[in-house]
Amino acid sequence: MRIFGISLTLGGLFVSTGGLASPPLAASGSGSADRLLLPPTAKVGDETFGELTARWWRWAEHMPIAPYLDPDGRLCEFYQDGPVWFLAGTDGSFNARRRCVVPKERHILVPVINMLHSSVVRRNGSPPTTPCNVLQGRAAVNNDRLGSAVVLIDGMRVSDVARYRVRSDGCFQLEPGSDASLISAADGYWLLIEPLPAGRHTLVVGANYAADEAGYGRMVQNFEYVLDVGGKTDEL
């Protein structure tokens, strides 16, 4: 969710109403996916998990088409560089099934459900219209009220998605170096997946907020990725 002024936008982007989310596109398998995940304290290279989430937001906000609007995976390869490959949720208005080719030896960062709050900041030395600590507090509101979260990787369930709550390292600029930019704080539930073996893999996410009148809506996420690691496979 991205909040600027009084407008509501989400990374999943759209506030929708509904009940508890659940994975719509695959059944749960046996075993645990936890061994495939890095903890929230992890780094990839010199970047902390929080710094990676800030970079994800810059990537999402500056794509020619928002990646959370991707219907089928056609936007997967845009602006992907570095050791971490970014995946996106939805805007909350549809269930997505996407297929992507991911290079080998890339970590994969995916938002389960998340929120961003932003405020205008200018180069003339004036402070942002909203202080960083206030933005951080607002970004936390819905994430304090997670309704449910279920994630399957290759049919194996992540045992405790709530453990993977990650906040940005303070506030960051969405448009570094510009005359007028946005200072932002991010908060949410993210998975940082170890590089997967070559071949076909599946990722299924279902989550929702239960914020009601105390927050910014009961956003719902339901999406699935088919990931061809190392090159496209013939399997469907």
C-alpha cells in the first residue's frame, strides 16, 4: 500500500474489502519452505533486508507500467539487475497468475503484503511535509493488523509468515537527486528466497489486512508465480 497525502495506493495497490485471503491456485504440499528463506536480519551483499525493500519500491514506482498490474508475467524482466530478482503482488483488484524466467543464482524478493507512506521533500532545505517518524508510524498501522498470510513455495508452506515483517531502514527517497522528491517509509511482510535450483518452481501467496476503521482498509492479496529458473521450461 502506498499512501501520499490522503490518497490510497498500494504495492499491491488497491484497497479492497473482503474476508480472509487464501491461496487460490495451488494446494498445500508437505514439508516446510522455511529452509529456502533468509531471515529479516539477512543481507545480500552489502544491502540489508530493509534496504532491499526500499530499492524494490523505487523499482516498482519507476517501471513504465506498475509491476503489480502485470496480468501474466510479461513485465517480469524489466529493470532487473543485481543479485536480487524482484517479484510483485497485485493492486488487490484481481487474482494474478504469472510466469517468469529468472536467471540462476539470483535471490528472489517478493512482498506478501506491504505498505508505503510518502511525503514531499524539496532541495531548498525545507523539512518534509510529514516527519519520518510519523511516516513510519503510519506505515506500521495496517501491518500491526495482519489478518492472515499463507505462502507456498513448491507446495511447501512457510510456517510463520508474520515472522518476516520488515521495515525500511528509516526513511528513503523514491526519486534520489530530483528537485522535488518523496521521502517514504515502508513496512510489510516480505520473503527473501535463496537462489533456487534450475527448473520450474511455484510461488503462491494469499494475505489480507484486518485494519477496518483503525487503518487503511482490508486489502487482499492473491497471486501465483510459475518461475522458470535458468531458462524457460516446457512444463505448465
